[in-house]
Amino acid sequence: MRKHLALTLTGVMALAIPAAAPASGGGAHAPASPDRLSVSASYAGTVLAIPVGRVDLHAELSASAYRAESTVQAAGLAALFTDFRIDSEVEGVIEDGRARPVRYAHDERTGRKRRLIEMGFEGGVARSTATPEFSSRGVPPASDADRAGAIDPMTAVLHLSQALARPGAEPCAGRLPVFDGKQRYNLRLEARGTRAVRAGPWRGEAIVCDAFYEPVSGYDPEDWPSERDLRRPLTLWIAPLNGGAAYIPVRAQTRAAFGVVIELRRLELAEV
């Protein structure tokens, strides 16, 4: 569960701000309609208020393309017990108002172990290479049919943000098909209304969404999540910017294991 949780959080914190959107909200400031927006942010992860992780990211978005880089790593008390880090990057295009990934990669390090995953999306089918190769691609492995139309973990949140910013859209509904290079899963979204939230530089009303993890294929038997974990969603607090023209996740919480809270600590927006 740790790997898929870290990759999901990488996607969740990939600041899903649609192009041509953002002025600021709750303490951030940016021009109302930049040609290209540069975003830098940091998030802190805690368990029972104890620091355990950090997420840093940088993204650039325009009306026709997007790219983002992020790092998830152990911090605080957790860093004393594990050397864990995932560096991820994605590039894609915006077509008909929807994000479409062109290239995704992540470099995962756990202690002395390291694996690089690279993904392409030619023909609308996500395909990956792994260095070193997996000893198993799962039982059963993710088929071409499973991977057709699937997106990477970082683009998944951009899809959610675009849906929220679309006039008349139903917030937090449907399923996002995600492929992380080996495992194919859905994020099933359910709305929980709005709540007041205070997270670092942002304060105000946020849309609250539950994202339920639904494994599809590409799992070895020992990696299949327990029924208990599958019943516990990842809850997202997604804050509007510029009167709802754009959205950004400011908090995420999972009740799996001991429960992890990821919260925005720094946000910088600039026209470039």
C-alpha cells in the first residue's frame, strides 16, 4: 500500500490549475489571465501531528500544454526509519479543454533499491518500461484494453480540477482511470460538500471529495489492498481560485494504516 499511496499523493499534490485561470485566492496572488503560469508549492505530511513526509513541486501550465515535476520523500521521524523518495515528472497537452499526457516518468528509491519507470501514451494506450524490469507485471498484468485511455497519477488531478472549473459540472463524480507503470486502478470520486479550511497560505471554503481506490490489474497477490483499506477513501480538500475558475488541492487525508494528512505549506504563482 505504501507505494500506491505515495504515487497517489504525488498526483494529488500536482497542483491541478487549468490553463488561463488563475488569479489568487486565500493569500496567493497571480495575474488573472497569464499566457503561461508557473506554480511552485510545498506540502507537509504528518501522522498524529508528527512530521513524516514532504512533497515539493513545480509546474508550468498554458492553454495548450502542461508540465510538472514533484518529489515525495520521507521527512522528520519517518526519515530515521526509512530512506524513501519518488521523483515524478509529466508533460502533456490540453485538447478540447482536457489534459492528455504525452510522457510520464518516476524514479523511485527505497533504501538501496531504485527503479525508473517511463511511460508513453501513443495511440491513447499507456505503455511503460521499467529499469530494472519488474520480476512480475502482476497477476494478471494490465492488458492493452486496461491501459487504453488511462492517465498517469499526476494528470489525474488535473482532470479533476478541469471538471470542477467547467461551468455546470457535477463536483467529484465518476471514475478516473490511472496507470502508474505497473498497476492499473480507478479513483472513484464522491462529493462530500464544502467545508471551511485553513491550510498554510489558503483560507476559505473548499470542496471536499472522497477518492476511493479501486484496483483493476497489474497486482501481485501480496500487493492487493485489503478490503479494509479499500473502504477507506483518500479525502481531498480542493480550494477554488479566482472565484472558481481554477482549483487546487490544499489538504489530503487517508484513513488507511495510521492515517496521513498532507497539507499545503507554501504556494507561489507567477506569470512566465
